[in-house]
Amino acid sequence: MYLHLGNEVSILTRDLIGIFDLDTATVSEDTRDFIRRCEENDIVTNVSGDLPKSLILCRYNGEIQAFVSAISTVTLKKRASWLSRPEKG
């Protein structure tokens, strides 16, 4: 299944590595350093048309990719868990 990240970008849920809240994740110096290195390696794509709220780390087209999204981590996690639930039948 696909997870919509914003701005017409979706990823396969099986490729999802992690969803991080930018407000809390950037408190740690290690996390800020990780994000900075991702930007330096040109693997960050901004799909946020607004204030960035989350960082999504995934495997995209066979490579590690990070996306910055205006969609909150709570909403993304709900969408991802809803997509991964087995169908009732």
C-alpha cells in the first residue's frame, strides 16, 4: 500500500523506515547532525508546501531518501498503521 506524504508524493509502506517529528527530533544534536548530513548528501526532498512538521525516512527507488512533510507525524502514523492492518472478513 501507499502512504501519501504531501505534494503528490507517496511511498510504499514496505519502504518506510521511520517517521520523525521535527519539533522533538531536532532537540538532539545527533539528530540535527543526521539531518544535516542527509541534506549535504542531497537525499532530502521537501514535499511540504507549508511549515515542515515531519521527516520521513524510507527506501525510495532503491536508495535511502528523506522527505520533509507538512503532515504531522500523528497523521502519518495513523495512515501507515491503518494501511498495514489486515482486512476483516
